[in-house]
Amino acid sequence: MSSPLPTTAKSGDSSGQHLAPEVRKALEGFERLSEQEKTQFAGQIAGQVSIVQTERTTMYAGPIPSAEQLAQYEQVTPGLASEIVQMAQRQQAHRMELEKIVVAGQLRQGAKGQWFAFGLGIAGVIGAVYAGSTGQPWLGGVILSACVGTLAVTFLVGKKQESESRQRKAEAQPEA
């Protein structure tokens, strides 16, 4: 008759070395029992034994693996850990260069927009003064109002978009 309880660990290590010393001692004592005693013991503890399984999950975020994983890569292929770190450094330098280009482009675009708005404002004022001086003050008022109103609305919409963009970036950043 076979034993209803396992007498050795079954996770690939039949020596039981991965078990706690108390568990190993109990298993050794169990193995010394006769088949009848093992069956009797199993009947007595049936329903009282529970199996606990633990799982360990590790995570990291970022371009470089953890130090333990880098050490494992280095054991598999010498020089691989160094290559991974250098690759992350090159990627970071590339990203920073792209950010410089984008920021410079945005500054140029903003400056062009301001000069265009200034030119539009001057043209509107000149047109309004000319219309007013030629006997059509109501036309001058309409031109000036339209010009100033357009500039004001454009400015306010731009400020609102800038504020929303800053808020989205602040919400996306993890809190330290």
C-alpha cells in the first residue's frame, strides 16, 4: 500500500534542502514510520493540513535592469552588462538631443507668432486711423475692435492651452 502523503519534496529537489529545518526534520521522522503508521497518521491529520504557496514578483522601471539582473547577464555573456548600460546612456543622450531640437523649434515658432501678431496689430491700427481720418470713424472702430479682439482671443486661448499642458505634465509625473 502506498503512502497517502509525500515523503520527499517534489519541486525538483528531492533532498528537501529548500525546506525549513523544522519541516525537513518532520519529513525525516515521517519517513521512519511504517506504512500502517503513515496511513493512520494521514487519517488523523486529514483536513488539518494546508499547503501554502508563495510567489515573488519583482519589477523595475527604467532603461537599465536591476543590479542582480545585470550580474546575471554578465555571467551569461561577459561584457553584456556594460553594453546594456552604454546602450541606455546612448538612448538618453539621443533623447536629450531631440528635446533640445524640439525646444529650440518651439521658441522659434513662438517668436514668429509674436512678430506676426505685432505686424497684424500695427496694420490694424494704421487701417483704423486711416479709415477714421477719411471720414469713416465707424469703419475705423470696427477694424480696430476686430484686430484687438482677434489678438486678445488668440492670446487667451494660447494661455489656456499652455496651462492645460502644464497640468497634464504635472499629473503624469510620479510623486516623489
